[in-house]
Amino acid sequence: MGKQATRVMVNGKSYARVVDARLTLADFLRHELNLTGTHLGCEHGVCGACTVLVDGRTARSCLMFAVQANGCAVTTVEGLAPDGQLSVLQQAFIDNHGLQCGFCTPGMLMTLTELLGDTPEPSEQDVREALTGNLCRCTGYAGIVAAALDAAQRLRGTVAKPGSP
Amino acid sequence: MDRRVEPGGDDVGPMKPAPFEYHAPRQLKDAAELLARLPNAKLLAGGQSLVPMMNFRYVIVDHLIDLGGLDELRGTAVVDGALRIGAMTRQRDLEFSPEVARQCPLLAEALRHVGHRQTRNRGTMGGSLAHADPAAELPAVCAAYDATVHALSVRGIRQIAFREFCTGFMATALAPDEMIAAVDLPIWRLGHGHGFHEFARRQGDFAIAGAAALLDVGADNVVRRAALTLFGVAASPLRVEAAEAQLAGKPLDAAAIRAAAAAAWLIAPISDIHAGGEYRRHLAQVLSARALNDAARRAGVEA
């Protein structure tokens, strides 16, 4: 019952599948495309671990069906480092202890990628407000907030990247 | 989730919601026709409330009609002195719309409290109204503006005054074959003041209680028109008519605001696991005063 064709562009690559209409976008990414970087925590839209970009905007992939993404461009955490080169934000997470167990990290990165795109000079309050949609049970958020502010500075070019000349 | 094999040996993989047929109409009339014809069907707007309920299997449908492809239901326009908002307009687009900020600033301010950025990117105006959560911000804004809901079906379009739209706890006046096409928010005179305050345990959570205020104050400092709305305290948004009557036609000052906010004591709020009725009544008064103070200041009165 309820099989449906869907074609989704994920991290620049087009995938066509016939799936159950009730398959969430999160399960589609993880089980159909084996892109397991997108994590599933609560599966009802609270924890934010499954956050991806749909046409450039963050969305909880557990609250979308794969068939709804038909014709859309999706970016997952794998898309942030396509050739293995970490993004500025990802490097800032490492440098600022922005993760411990790492479960929430993919969602955090997608949320903050959108924020830094929209708001190149975010205040700490902007960052904290953006992060209210993502739960972390390890860090107490301090390292994540520091990483976001650090990445924003690096992206504006005001601070040299560690290790660069 | 582990892969699951259903009776009959069909390997269905990881699935949270019960099975359904998916429909993605491209024309509004097709959507109305599907809704009228299909048994046990539900409309999918932004899915930020419906899909969690489907994942929990609180909601089990045979047919899901996705309104996402209906461009006719998206966008805003000023029609007859009101801001008309298409039902499928995303909350995010309203939040960042200069037109909304100018015409209906109370809506712009309320949107910042609706869920999170990630949910506002998907969530829609019409979806919030149809869901009618008693603690939701957008129904409260519609109550404040005396909005008109345009309900569409194969039988045509029917206009519903918002005060008749919410009929009880998460229940609306929509007939089973009707969908929200748009909502009209009457635009208040330029220079009016607005205020919006809510109390929630965490930013983005549903409010335990909230208050929305609109004040139109004349050059003589006399209140020409006032609207005070509470939400999260009853089955649906509540207009505090006693407070509005106290304010209208009188000079606006700190004492007038205190007296109007005190009228919020008259309500008999709900009690639940989040807060008791007495606490909600206290919040209603405090938040009413804050919302009215903001509205007065924005209307150019230092009360």
C-alpha cells in the first residue's frame, strides 16, 4: 500500500526511488541511501538531531516524508565535507570542544550552517536562540556556542584559521 | 529503528506511521475534490504537528493529501483593508516579510515565539489554525485581529469569523470536507501599538500562558480601540472584553493599564501538569500588563 516514486537531489547527486509513502525523509536518507550521518533521536520533532537542509532551509527530516522531498535539493552533514575537507564550522567544533558523544552534532552543524548563512555576524543570543531547536546532553552548549561564534569570525576573515600561515 | 517484517512476510523497513495512500494534487479544486471523496483522509500542510502525531500513531489515516504543491495557497496580499494570508504560506516567510511587519506587526512579533527556526521553515499559517492548539500563538493573533477564515470545499468558499472558528479544545468550525484557503487579518491604523508576551519553560516550547495586546491611541491620548487576548489559559484563545471596555474611550496611563490587566483575574484558567489554574491566572495578569505596556509605548504613550 502507498508506494510512490520520488526523486531527490542529495548533496548534489540525484536519487530516484520507489518508496512507501510513510517512509520519513530521515529513514530514506539512512536506510535507502545509506547516508547515516543524519541521526535520529526522538523521531517526533523535538531533539533536532535529524536536521537537514531542504532547498537551503533547515528542516527536521523525521517530520517530512521522503515523497514530500520529491524535486527538492537536500543537504546532509555528509554534504558539508564532500571531499573530506571539513567545513570552517566543523573545524571550529573540533577546536572549541563543540562535541563530546557526537550524537547531536550533525543536527547542530546543519542548524548553525543555516544561521551563519543568514546572519554572518550573530550575537551569542542569536546562536543560543537558533540552538533551542537542538538538544545536546553532553556539552552544556558552551562549546557549541563558542564554536559557532568562532566560525562566524573565521568566515568573516577576521581571525586566521589555526595552522594557517 | 530495526527493520520490521509485517504479517505476510513483506519487509517494510523502518516505519513509524501507519500506512496510507499519498496524494499530491496540483490544483486547489483537485484537493477539495479528494477531501470530499476520500474516506478517513487528512490534509498535510507543513506537517510540524501532524507528522509527530502520525509517528506516534495518535493519528492513523487512510489517505494523506499533501497541499505542498498548491502555489495558489501561498503568499500575502492586502484586500479590502485586511492582510490576506494564504493557508500554505510558511511561518518563516511571514516572519521575515516587511509587509507583515508593517501591516500586522503583532503577527511578526508572535512568530518569533512559534516553535523553532527549523519548524517555522516548514510550518504554515493555515496548519497552525486548523490544528488549533490552545497554547499556540497564531490562533491567538487571529483572535486579536478579529480575523476571518476562508474555508474552501467543493461546495464553494465560506467565511468564518475567528470568534466562531475555535469550537473547543483543538476543535474548529471546519466541516470534514472543508480546508482553510486563507485568513484575513484586518489592518489597524498606522501608528497603533502592539505587544506580545508569553511564558514558556524553554524558548520554542508551547506557552504556559501568553498575552497579545493591540492599542489604537488618538493624539489626545484617548484609547480609540483596544484588543487584549490571552492564550494557553483556556480551550481556545480568549479575548478579555472587560479589559477592552475599560480601556476604550479613556485616557491611557499606567493606572488604566493596571486596571485593564487586573481584569485578567476574572478568567477561570485550565490546570494541567504544566501549571495550575492559580499560577496561570497570575501569569495572565502579569503578561497582560507587559503586553499592554509595550503596546502603549509603541503607540507613542509612556505609561
